[in-house]
Amino acid sequence: MKIVLVGAHDAWTRSTATVHRYVAWGRKLGHQIAVYGRPNPELPQLPATLDTSDADLVVFLVQVPHDIPGMPGIARMMDRIPREKRIVLDLWGRFNETVRIDHDFNHLEKFDGHPDWEWKQAMTALGGTILQPTLKPRRADVGSFLFHGFDPKAVDKPFDSAKEAAEAWLAGDRGARPYGVVYVGSNWQRWSQVKPFLEGYRRSAERVGQMCLAGWDWAERPGWARDMGIAGVDTDPDLIADLRVEVRMGIRFDRVVPLLGQGLFAPVIHRPLFKELALVTNRTFETFEADCVPVLMLDRHFVEVIYGPAALRLVPGEDVGAHLESLLDDPEGAWEAVLEARAYLAQHHSIDGRLRQLEELASADVPAKAAS
């Protein structure tokens, strides 16, 4: 099967890690998976093509406006690929009425200039099937396909037992694991999630160890957000300095898992819109590939459905600091939860499983309503 993934890809943002996994697993399963466009020297492992004429499936990965190609490429795709073989994967919930949670929107017109009707019109034109990475799309004409997934072969240190994992976790070289907490993610509509974590972390910071924030715009509110009056890109430099948090710039997609493994803990944080729509992201899954204990700052029902019941042990209550200390007090119990969650993810949310769902979509005679 030949699949072409259409969207903007770079080494620093969005779904590039997931796309690499599809390419790698596609080869193992005998598929040809390429991205639409010209080769990118920063991403040499991604085969690129401008020819979609013989594709069995074209998948539009839509997050931002420039994910949709311009003319004449888009016209050729429309002409040569049957509508039922063109799928739109709406990764940010654009194909909905406007949803506003706090300062977070699915349609931020003053930022990208596109109201809800333009997004819906464009996606309807692009493909015969529209899917979103949530188990429960809000619209009856949208199907479910989570897209992102877990790669058990990418787990940094696949321990056989919780006892072995816990011993290695606490006895590791401080040079190899210099942090107590590592969070990787840019500051776009996430401060409302990160601030409560920092405030809770304060009480356990001395015992847990230093925290590292890696991503764009944590050190200060960016000038473009001030100039455009866009809220939700907020930060508190005084709080960050007071807690002695190390702030790094954004990092490449292929350095995320190694960096997470330099900390004891790694929060999994979804922006307010994504929590409201129950959308999954790349970080939802790849955090469990790192050599650390995830801290799931997510709704308990969502955690149980996506990660399995054992992962509820990794959800903090109102007191983040007490939660971190409880995991340190019972490291074997913490790692039992991590290993059981990894097994659940491998069974229910593997990348090869996602590819088999795409196989079903490609072989379908009519547009699919869901692929969950």
C-alpha cells in the first residue's frame, strides 16, 4: 500500500515524531509511506514525493493553515485521487463550531484569519472522510482515529520488572539524570496547566530535584503575543526563577524522549481545548517511552480509557508535591503502574495497530465514519 501524508513538517514542532514512526513501521509492514513535498535535509529519514497519482490513500494532517498545500499541487490531488481515498485528519478540532476554553480556541481568527466556516468548507473539499484524534468526536459526520500512538520498540529502557525499574530509577548516575522533573512542550495555551504544577512542585522541590522546562516562550511572554493581544501565552518569570527552574529553548523531535529520561518525572499536559475535546497528542504516548515516571495532569476518565486502570496511580490529586513524594516513597508501585500502562498502550494504541486501521480505510469502498 502506498500512503502519502500531506502536511507541513519540521524538526521542532507538532506531529513530526509520529510521522517518522509511521514511515518506519510502514516499511516493516511492507507499505510505502511518504510525505508530500520536496525532501527536507533536516528530516532525511522522511521519503518525500510530489507524485500522488498512484497513492492508495492520501491523508491530510491538518493543524495549521499551511498544512494544506497550495496550487497547483492540491488541484492535481483532487483530480487524480478519488474522493473516498482522501482522508482529512483534523488534529486540532478545527472541524467543529467554535469552542472556547479559558483563553484557548479551536478558531483563533485574529491569529490565523480563518473562521470556523472556512475550516469546515476547506476540509469538506479536501476529503471524503474526516477524522479527529478523539474517541468521541462532537459531530456525527466526523470519525475517530487517534493517529498518534505508542511504539513499544522505542522504549528507552524496557525493564522486565517493576523492582528492576525502581532500583535503576533511584540509583542512576546523577550526571545522566540531573533533573527531578522535565517537561517538554512550547508555551502555547499551557500556562494554566503548568502554573499549578509548579506551585505544587514547590513543596517537594528539594527532595525531587531541579525542574527543566524545554520549549518556546517559557522565559517571558513573547512580544508577538503582547502586540496581538493574544492571551494564553503567559508565564511568570519570577515564579520560575524562585523555583530555580532551568528553561531551555525548543528541542528537536528526536531529542524529546532522551531529555525526558534525564528526569525522575515528566508531566503529561494537554492544553485546555484538547482536554475539552479529549484530543490526544504525540506526547500523550511518547512520554511512556522515556525512562521516567509520567505524571498525568489529565482527567481520570480519559486516563483510564487511554492508558488503562493501572495508570490512575500516576494522576495527582489536588497536591502535586504530595503526589511526587508518594511516588518516591513507593518507587516499585510507581513503576508497576508505568509498566502496566506500557503494556496496555502496546495492546491498544500501537503504531502498527494504527497502520492496520489505515489499511482498512484504504480498502473500504465507501468513506468510513470511524476508525477508532
